[in-house]
Amino acid sequence: MIRKDFIERKLDLIQEELEKLKQLSGYTIDQIAADFLKQNTLERLLEKIIIRAVDINNHLISELGGPGLKSPRDYYETFLRLVDLGVYNNEFALRVAKSVGTRNKLVHEYDELIDYSQVYDSIDDCLHDYAQYCQHILDFIAKTTSSSS
């Protein structure tokens, strides 16, 4: 059974973090890169937004995915599986799933220096894509819960 309260709480948290991220979008890349507090805030906001979405994805997959739905191998694939559930289209899934690569670079560092121009560039993508993601999830939940009543 879909836990609507769980999903709504995660969506509220994502939307709160998007508002905070919007504040950081007012700074230049040089201002963020020169300030470790802004830099770390940006990294943490991106990570929290993405992992909360993955939590929602995994919940929907576990509750709605029948035996024919392939289990996701990683966070990236959780976004793709929602296409199979009818949450959103494939084009959107591929676009929003790219954010997992940014999250992985930030969290795991992969023995390379982080390119802050890429992280900075991901702010606008994140603001746009995750606002849409939240709306897709809300629409899907409204449709799913009204049809099961």
C-alpha cells in the first residue's frame, strides 16, 4: 500500500530544499567556490534532494511494482522504473536521472577533484527538474489514490 503521508513528507522536504537551493542560485560560481560554507551547503542540498526522490521512487516501486517490473540496480534506475509505473515519460526520466551522477560524484568523490562548474551548472537543472518531479509524483498519487477509493 502506498504510504501517502511518507511521500508527501518527502516531497515537502524536497520543496523546502529547492527553496534553499534557489537562494544559492543568486551567487556566482566564483562566490560559491570561494566560500566553503556555500560550497558545502550546495553539495548537501543537492544530495538531500536527490536521495529523498530515490526514497520516493523505491517506495513506489516496492508497493506498485508487480512481478514483471524489473528491480532497479541503482539509484539511476529508480527514476527509470517510474516510467513503467506511469508516473512520467521516458524523456523526463532520463533527464532527472542524470542528477544521480552529480550526487555520486559529490558523495564518493571518485578520487578526482570535483568540477564546481558542473556542480554549479546543476543548480538550475535541479530547480527545474525536481519541481517537475514533485508535480509528477503529486499528480500520480492523486490519480492512484482516487482510483483506489
